[in-house]
Amino acid sequence: MTTPDTIAAIATPSGSGGVGVIRLSGKGLGTLAQALAGKAPNPRVATLATFRDGAGQVIDQGLVLFFPAPHSYTGEDVIELQGHGGSAVMQSLLACCLELGARLARPGEFTERAFLNGKLDLAEAEAVADLIDAASEQAARSAARSLSGEFSRRVHALVERLVELRMHVEACIDFPEEEIDPADRAAQASKLQQIRALWDDLAREAKQGAVLRDGLTVALIGRPNVGKSSLLNRLAGEDVAIVTPIAGTTRDQVRATIHLDGVPIHLIDTAGLRETDDTVERIGIERTWAAVERAGAALVISEAGEAVGPAEASIAARLPEGMPMLWVYNKVDLFGASKKAGEGALQVSALTGEGIDALRAWLLETAGWQPTGEGVFMARERHLLALGLAREHLDAAHALAAQQHPAYDLFAEELRLAQRALSSITGEFTADDLLGEIFGKFCIGK
């Protein structure tokens, strides 16, 4: 890809800082680099320069870095201007770049150009955003593994096995007059089984990477004053929700995100569920059920000393079908152990912390997290969908191969579709609208 226009953006966060960075990318930027620095900077050498506006007034003094194509992040000529990180300085310097012919970059446009110019594949490009957004050390390490190409290498290895098998199968189609040797059929079945085993390993690690990236959203629901807000505060480790003895204190959602083994758990404290004539509280209850619909799991909380009555039963019955649910009997410090607690239930005390470790373990298990050491790479929902589609085609191919007289043209087509699904992960087969959706979520300047 060659792009005629030059893009520019402030690559550091807004506000004041010790250093601010402006990045430019385009074709033939040597002259522009000289105009910005006042002299021709040597490639890949930090050059001290005085930055001036069009009228010759000094804007700032800083460093210029020039990376000629193709040895740059985007594969094009890239200039980085490093100055003092004040908002006024950065805006003035950016305006100077625009006067020299650059235009403002769109969100993610630098990384998009890196992808289109073959510097990164699509999975690696997505890992750039995941690394920036990583909220835990584990997530950052996993995103770094994807950015280094670990995920892509695993996908390419699987695709190579598929290509090898396709060559074998399509040879059978090209020579239909030849009787297929039973040994060839056995070899094809064996190769397909090896591919499916590789898929199992890849999918398992990808699911763990997706959990590490997206986590689990959990709604805390129950009648008023059973300790939902206190439990949220205990799990969060800080007072994020107001707690009082007055029933109905929580009238709107209170959210907090905690990290367990690096997995983000998004907790939503909701309004207590009860019949009420209070208009504000009723709106809060409606929002509670809306939050439950969007959640991935629910903690149904009641007091350890009370029997589960029709109110609790109706709450549980209204949960979306198949949603993981845990009965949480709170306030065991006041009422003692509950005889009602059994499978699918925990006894806890938000005040003393009793049972909280078991609750954290349930949250991790429900999120799907299985610690696997350092081998996890970051994955997204679209990667899991592509892997799932590939598996459907592999299973269809397996069913065809098991027939006494396989239809080799259908067998080969299922293998081709499986390869296409896998290749969409790294961007070999990707629609333009998908690229716009992916890169549009990046920050400006990256």
C-alpha cells in the first residue's frame, strides 16, 4: 500500500506532562522533516531541534526522530517530534504540521497503515490496542505475546497443516480414475485428526485469552437491605457503594471492576427488588432487571437467618435461561451458618470476610479462567467466532472422511472453508467494514 497523504496526531495523552509526542506518517517526508527540524535529520538518530511556526516564532525545543520507509512502524516514512508536554505546545506544534501539508489522523490509522503495509497482521494489530487498554499485569503480558506474533504463529501452523491435507485430498479429485489406496485414506484421516487436536489446544488458550481480556459481568441482586452494597465493597476492597440500615438506599446501579488473577470481574450493585410506590426506586428496579439481562452471571443475595421465600424464588425464576447463578447467604456473622446452604450456594459475611475467598473462586470459575502459567495470548470475541466456524467445517470434513465412499470435492471444500475462517483471524480474508470497526476503536495517534 502507498498512501499519498501524510497523517499527523498527538500520540501522548491530553493534559500536561514532561514530554509530548507528535507522530507523522506518509510518503517522502524527508523535506518535511527538514522543515520541522531546521536541518536534515539523520535516520533513526535523535536530533535536537528548535520548532518554529510559519512566522518563524519559536514554539518549542525538542527532538526529531526520522524513520525512512520501509523500516518504520507503518512501513512509510515516519517522523516523531518530542517536545515539552503542555497542551498549548502540542497543539501549536500539531498546527505547524498541518500547515506543512499533513492532515489529522483518524483513530487507529497509524496501526491500520502498518497492517495494510504488511508490518503487522490483523491479530497483532489488535494486540496493540489490547496492550494499551490492559488493566492488569497478566493482561499486558498476554497482549504482548499476541503482539510478538505468538497467536498468529499458532494460527499459521494450523493453516499450514490444512493446506498440506488439502493438497492430498485435491489430488484425489484430480485423478478420479485412480482407486484411492486405503493407506491414503487412513493418512488423510490421521492428518485431519491431528489438525483437530491442534485446534483444541489453540481454542482452549484463545478462550483463556478472551476471558483475560473481557472478564465477566456479575449482577448482585436481591431484596433490599440484605447486604448487596456491603458485599460489593468487600469484593472491591473499598467503599464504592453507600451502605446504610435504611432499605432502598441503592436506587441506581453502582459499578466496580476487580481483578482476580488478572481477570476483570465487573460487579454491578443493583437496587433492592421489592414492590414499591416510590417512583425513583421503581425506576431503579427496572434498571436492575435491564442490568441482569446484560450480565453474564448473577449473585442472588439473601440473609443467612431467613428462609428463602416467594420473593427470592421469583427473583431466581426471572433470571435469563442458562445464566450462571449463585445463592449467597450473607451476614453469617449475625445469624450463624444457614441450614439452607447447599450445592450452588455460599455462606459469607461481608462484614468479616468469611466465605469471600470461596466467592472469588466461584467468580473465576464462572468466568472460565483456568490458570495456565505464562502461555496465554490475548484473544477477542471475533477470534473465538472464527475458531468456532473453522471447527464446524473440520467436523463436517471429518464426517465426510468417515463415509465408505467419501465425496472428495465436498471434503476439500470443507477444508478450504476451515482454512478461510482461520485466515480471517490474521487478516488474509477480511472485509473492509470489519477493518473500520476494529481500527475505529483505537486511540488517536496509534
